[in-house]
Amino acid sequence: MEEQLKKLKNTMNQTVFKDVVFSEKHRSNILAKLNEKKNPELDVLQLLQTSKTGYEVSQALIARGVKNFAENEGMLYVLLHELEGAGYLTSTWENGEKYYQISTKGKKRLVLEEEQMTGTSLLKKLAEGGV
């Protein structure tokens, strides 16, 4: 994909787009919009490669700097139940605690989400003037 973006940038530099200049304000706005597209589901699916309790997921998210659930941990459990209901997670009960783990369907979704995030990071590079 990075190679495709390089070709796109080269093509743009040779056409009418060569005269288009983004101001620093435009670049900042684009980067801000790209940064807004964070997906907590992606973080949860990545963390559940191994079996974890909801509390362990919560602590791991905090360690990653994901603050979506810091003030409202109940929303994390809502997300876990939604992902489980959609078949992206499986769960088991052990010693009175519920453990979650990514399912095969969840792994497929994770791959798709990560591919989209890779595209987003390449767009960020373009917006920053890289690639």
C-alpha cells in the first residue's frame, strides 16, 4: 500500500495537483481528523490474543494510553458483551471470573481493522509531507 501512495504522490506532483499547497493549518486539521478515528474495539481485540478478565483488559488499555473507559469502566463491559454477542470473542468462567479471548471470527476482523489502520497511518505520513 505504501508503494501505491508513493505512486499517487508522484502522479499528483506531475499533474494539476502540483500547484496545490496545504497550509500548516490544513495539515493540522487533516491529522486531527485522522487521529479521531481511534477504534477501541481494535485495542480490545489485540489485547485478547490471550485469555483475560475484564479487569485485566481495563488495566491493559490504561497501560496503552486508551482513556475511553477510564471514567466509565462499565462501558468496557458493554463493549466486551457486544463483541462476544457478535462472535468476535469467546468467554469462559473460571473460579467465578469471566475470561474473554478473541475468536477465529474476531481474528479475521482484527486483520481487516489493522489493514485499515495501516492505510490511515500512511495517510498521516502523506499529510505530514512524508512517503
